[in-house]
Amino acid sequence: MAKEDPAKHIKDNPDRGQVKRRPPRAGAPQEESVKGAVNFSFATPAKVEEIIGRTGARGEAIQVRCRVMDGRDKNKILRRNVKGPIQIGDVLMLRETEFEAGQLTKGGRGTG
């Protein structure tokens, strides 16, 4: 019994598996996307004024108090959790300024 070529279906139809792109409709807005382009979301700057303490199960986040520098909530003071190195005077870019982080409690390991 002769063995069948496993790639026969590809040789018979070379376009198989290729994605067919439709031509754009007339009057439809065309998006100009450049390869490697970066799209940023809107953010509001806030300056760190006080470092409150560490939070999280392993202390991986730092809770800070920051003042919103621009936008609708200008000069509003927020409490936020930050991951990574931070110091007083740093500027955070906040995606939203509506919600605050929960207040840290004085409890810790061994308190129950």
C-alpha cells in the first residue's frame, strides 16, 4: 500500500489557512495604524506628599498620600497604593481620581 503525501492538501491549495482581508467599505473611516505605535490612556498627574506605610500580604505595596496637580479634582488629596520604589516628590500618573485606597490599620503579624 502506497503512503499518501501528508502535505498534499497544502500543495493542492496554496491559499489554504491564509486570512482573507476584505477591502474597506466606501465612506468608512480608515484608522491609520503605524507599526510600533504606542497608544496612551488619559492620566492625571499627582505629586506624592507623604508615605504612610507598607500594605499587602507581604508588604509589596506602599500606601502614599498624593495631591492631584491637574484636571477636575485639582488639589484634591488622595490615598493610593503604589507598587515599586517611591519617594516624596515623585509624580504618579493616575487613570482615575474618584476612589481612594482603604486606610491602613495598625494591626500586623501576630495581632489577632
